Amino acid sequence: MQKYILVLLFYIVGQPIASAQSTPSEKQLERYKEEAEKQQQEYITNFLSTLKDVDDFQKHIIKQKMESFFEERAEIFKSPMQSYQKKDAVERLKQTHFKDIETTVSEETMSKILEATDPNLNKIKAYKKHKRKNKKN
């Protein structure tokens, strides 16, 4: 009888501790969000420094547009849509979001902006294709 009581006691006491360890705390989530925001700002700043034929006013507008694009893209990925619907929504966003700055910047700059909003996509696809070939062999 005492064994059952001890087992039951350990089970009751141990369960809240295990569940508290498995879920990230609010501090951890907040720290992660701050880190992600910092990395995003650093990425945008580095990208804007690579643009040579753009003046400061255009850089400021591009920065605002890129920030809002990344926020809207994050909202799409958080939504409860299917993955193929999310991809379509991101492509539509990519085509429509930068329409107004398309007239103020050169085609070369616009292509750099579109490439910067979808980094490493071609590298990822090539890597996956290479990985599939290696699995077959």
C-alpha cells in the first residue's frame, strides 16, 4: 500500500515539472522573437548597403517595404492554410507588394530586391535534388 502511495505521489509531483520543462517560457519566446527581429534588421541593412544606384530616400522606402513584406509573409506562414496555399499566397504577395516601388527603381535593383526577399531558394532546390540523386545511387 505504501508503494502505491509513493508512486502516486511521485507521479503527481513529477508531472508539473515535466510539463514545465517541455514548454518554452515566455522569456525564451520573447528572446527568440527579439533575436529574429535583430537578424532581420541586420539582413535588410546589409542588403541595402549593397545597392549602389539608389539614393537614401529610396533606400528608406525599400527598407520599409521589405520589413512589411517579411511581416506579412510571417503572418501567412502562421495561418492555418495548407502548404501549397501558403506558397501561392507568398508568391502573390511577392508579385503585388513591390509594385509601387517598381516604377522608382531600376530593373536591376528590382530583381535584387525580389531575390533578397526569397534568399537561397535556388540553392535549397539544388541541394534537395542532389540529395535525392545520392539516395538513388
